[in-house]
Amino acid sequence: MATAIKMVVGEVRFSYLHVFEPWEAPDGASKNYTATLLIPKSNTVLVSQIQKGISCAYEAAVTESWGGKKPPLAKVSPLHDGDEPKEDGTDRGEAYAGHWYLNAKSKSQPGVVDRNKMPLMDRDEMYSGCYGYASIAFRGFPPSNGKMGISVYLNNLLKSRDGEPLGGGRTSAEDDFRGLDIPGADDDL
């Protein structure tokens, strides 16, 4: 197995955040804890740091996992352009515009802390749309079905600040049903 290149990256915005319960992909793949990291293209220092980590993982994989084969880095890189459409041609959405993104995952639950580095226990505090830092590792995976690539492993997350929830956010039951007239609801009072 290729050497893992570990790094802390941030500040990024979190999307598709599943850090308290593992998520199972619709295709039946194994359950994983996940976080998509949205990296502003304008943060060239952070983008360069990430590209350097990917390059180091690539070089390690060439010698340790891929038997000297050198697929084009662009083809195996886990860093994706948020301005590009999805495979089905649809737009990725406003949150991805002007960003690069990485999909990080782990079979074991990541540690999650607040800006004071204290464990974040309230699940409502860590949500898709908030901002923070991520401890991740890049590692090339051995050829499988003719494919080679570099995976992003999720280690730990630190929430640095709130952001607009992605995916519409959750509303309260009181707000959802305010003004709904239920016949006989007040009869018991």
C-alpha cells in the first residue's frame, strides 16, 4: 500500500457531511463517514498546498502501488472543479461555484471539535454549510478493474464558524405547521 500524505487543510466549507453516523451510497457501497471539502479557488495558497500533497501521494503510488506506471495526474487526482457540471450534465449548484472540491471518507468515525478544540457533541452544530479545517490523508490505491487513483481519507474535523446551511436546512415543526387549521384540534382545551 502506498504511503499516506497527511495534512490539515482549511479554512474550507463542508458539504455532504456525515460525521456522526456513516452514510451508505445508493449503489450499495460500504458505509462511510464523509465530508466534501469546498476550497475557494481564490485561496491559491491552500489550493497549492493541496496540489502538493496530491503530487506527493501520486509519486508514492507510482513506486509503491502502481508498478512504475504513471497515469496522467489530472486523471487520478481527487481534486475536482466545482464549476464543471456533474456527469449527468446538471449544474453542481451555487455552493460549488468558484470552488475546487475533495470528497473525503473514512470507515471509522472522525473526531469533531469546535474552534476551542473541544469535542463537538451537539449534532446540530456540525452541518453541511459550516466552515472549518480538516485533517485528511491522500493515498494512491492499487489498480482495481484497470483503474488507479488517489483517495482522500478523512481523519478529523474542526468547526471554525457557522455558514448558510446547504440543502435547504432544517425547519422547526412549529414553523412547518403554523397556521394549519386542524378541525377539532382546539376542542380538548
